[in-house]
Amino acid sequence: MSFIVINSYNNYVDAHIARGVLEEEGINCWLKDEHTVTIDPILTNAVGGIKIMVFNSQAERAWEILSALKNEQKQAIACPQCGSHNTELVSTPRKAINWISAITTFFLGDFAMTIDKVHHCFDCKHEFPPAETE
Ligand SMILES: [Zn+2]
């Protein structure tokens, strides 16, 4: 049996949500490069993000679950400007100062909360901040 990559994430929060959902559905999976990405977010692009690995034989089912999860997350968010659900949470490439503060905060223990993200609306190009709970 072998594992294959079925998706990748640029932060460990999303990766862990996906893994949790898959495990609930009985999918055998693990995260690759989690350590690299979490310790050094600047390397995220270099290593291609955190990869979620599943058994070959479960890949199709896992993909269906992740697609459903993504749809569900999209439906929960509407663009405040045009009401569209066609949005995606994206990491914003910011000035160095934010990476420095992100890394500093990581060592103080609350890294996930400092990632700078916005929702991008594909219909009207509006960008808006994620809700507190995300
Ligand atoms: Zn919009």
C-alpha cells in the first residue's frame, strides 16, 4: 500500500481541520512537511505547503470529503459587497514586518492567530477580513 498527496495547505490550521474531518470518516491519513511549514512559514512555498497524505485505495473517497468540506466552508461565507459565495480565504503576502511578528508570536505560542488572511471575492474582487471564529 502506498500513500499519495491529495491536497496541500499553506497553514497548519487548515491542514489539521482537513485531517480531522478525514479521520472522522475513517480515512487513514497524515500530514507531510507539517514541521517545516510550521517552524518556518517563509519556506511554505518552497516545500509546497503541508501535504495531506492518504492511502491510494482511499484517495477518491478522501477527495470527495475534502470537496464537500470546501463547499461547506464557502457556503458559510458571503461577500459583504455583492453577497456571492464565490470567495476564498487567501494568505496575503505582506511586508517583512508581519512575517517577523508572526515568527516572534510563534515562539511565544499563538502562531495561528497571527497569519494575515483575507477573503477574496471572485465576483466583485472585494476583499474582506475573516470572522473572529475562523
Ligand atoms: Zn463580492
